[in-house]
Amino acid sequence: MELKLGGLQDIAYNKEGPDLERPIECEVLGNTRVIRMSKYSFKKALANALLKSGISLILFQEAFASDGEFKVICPNPLPPTPKDFPRSEVYSSVPYKPGEITTYQASWMGMHAGSATIEVQSPQKHNGMWHRVFHVDGKTGDWFKGIFVAHDESTAFVRPWDAGVSKFYIEQNEGTLLGKPFIQKKWLDFNHDACKVTEKVWMPGKEDDIKDREVQYGAIDAIGSVFKMRTFDYVLNKPEKFLVYTSEKNWFLEANPVAIEDVTVPAGTFKSVKLRLQTYIGKALQQKGEVYVWIAKSAPFQLVQVQGEIKIGSVFLRMSHYQEGQK
């Protein structure tokens, strides 16, 4: 079977049935790059790279290894928590404001594959305290529906005093047009004082799966990490590091500024700092691909572009539209 990519190159994959264990083969024939893999593997790899939680997946899941151990140590005494955090101060210290909406085009090897939108929402109360709220919506493009269909959404409630995540929700609806869809809802409730997170997973026709896991105090979620990267005053070759919790793992994300570049995306041209992202579990580097992020140099310091190297090629997210939030 062969798929034509807009006249740019051909992608060929094996006619055999699903075989996830079979390694992908890649070779260059003249000006054509040929990738051989099972049809199911092709759909799964591309969907995993482009969809699910939108931008956060490419940043923090596909390109990074998931092995290794992180020893959770709950602080004693606990850091002070404000008794009252005024609603008016929830977004006062950060460059993004409620009403900000950013849309990104996802592409793979020059081919449009889908889109993702990140929205900054008005403060909401959780456990009696005002929180920042972020929402991500990711979906496949129309042409992609013959291969794979997906529409995933996620929402994060984030503490404004330390950016730690308090609540996270993700809803996945994925599958082929004629196949049985994969539908799942997941809730994560964080108790930082106890260094615990309760995870509840719902799937149609199954009992809820509820588990308690360890989380390091103050950990940031994947969506919150995108916004955290917009708050640093970057200096070339001086890395910034912060703690993240995703996919049942505690780990550190290090953002190393490697260059200042003018980047042109559908939303315009932006002078940006180019960051090379690396992840650590404990002191050990955990990486199985390259990920670069470009952050605008001037306020509101938008995330302009993401480039992730995965096993089937380069994936890009480029800002296509930006709506500034309330000032």
C-alpha cells in the first residue's frame, strides 16, 4: 500500500496485518524517503505524535523515554500555602491572560495532519482557592480521516502561587472511520500536601479504574509546562529546569536556550529564543528523540513553534493564530 504526500514524497508501509513489535524500516530511494511499517503501526505512530493532548504530547511523551525511577520525598515542613489568593492576582504576575487563544497547525514531513488550540480561561475555584485554568483541544485534519480520526481535549487547574497542578482532565476519542473507536476519560486530582495523586479512568462498558500514585510536591502538568516556559528570562546556554508530572511519572524538564532566531510561521515572523528540551528522572537523562521549542522574545512571549523528532520523521507545530487575552 502506498500513500502520496502532496507530490513531495511517497510513504510505503507493509501490507501485513498489525505487527507492533516489528521495527520500522526507513531508506532513501533517489529523492524519495520510504518508510515501511504495518498499516496499524503507521496510524498509531502518527496519531500518538500529533494528537491526544495536542502540544503537550509532542513536548513530553513521544520524544522522551519513560523508564527510570524518581524517589518522591514529601517536604517536612510543607512550604507555606496562602490562606487566600485574590482572584485579581491569579494572572497578574504572568504574561498570559484570560481570553488568550493560540492555534497551532500540526504537520508531519510537510503534510498537514491536524490542529491544536490552547486557551487561557478565567480563574475558577477549586477546593476553595482561585486557580488558573488552561484548556487544550486537538483534532485531526479532514484529509487524515481516511487513516485516523481523533478529537481529544484536556483541562488543567493550576495553583497561581507556585504553578503546581491541582486537577487535570483529558478526554480521548480516537479511531478509524469504520473501526471501533477508542474512548477514554481520565481525571487526576492532586493532593500536594500528601504528595499523592488520585487517578480515575473511565472507559465505556468497563468499571472505573481508580489508583493512587505518588507525586512530588509542586509538580507541574504537561499543559502548565507550556505556560511555565513562557515565564523565564532566558540567557543563552543557561538552562532552566522545573518539575513535571505526566504519564504516572515525576521528572525534570530542562529548557536550554541555544540560539536567537527569526521564525516565520503562519501567524507571522517572531524573534524567538530556541530551546532544546531534555528530561531527567532523578539525575539520569531520559531522552529518545530531539525536541526544540521557540518562544517569542517579546511580551506576551508566545510559544511560536515546536519541532519533535520521532521514529517516523519530523513533526512540527506552528502557531497559525494568536488572540491576546485581557489586559
